[in-house]
Amino acid sequence: MAKRKSVVLQIISMIRENKAYWLIPVIAVFLSLIILSGLASLGGGSMAPFVYTLF
């Protein structure tokens, strides 16, 4: 049975093969939104003092 690639490696190889370099900023924006939403959800709980010091 052949080894399976991870999803991240498949996306990177797809970008290289198809020369779809315009996807890199799109992926970066999505990742930053995920990180910011995670920080915002932590800001509502007991982690609020620690999250507010980052900003």
C-alpha cells in the first residue's frame, strides 16, 4: 500500500504543479482569520488578561 500524503503536502504540491501562486495569499488570510478567531474566543474566558496583553 502506498504512503498517503498529508493534506498540507498535497496542497503545496498542487500549487507548485499548477503554478497557482495566487492561492498563497488566500491561504494566509484564512489562516490569520482562524488564529484571530481563536484568540477572540479565548478573550471571553479566563484567558482574557493574557490575550489582551498581545494587543
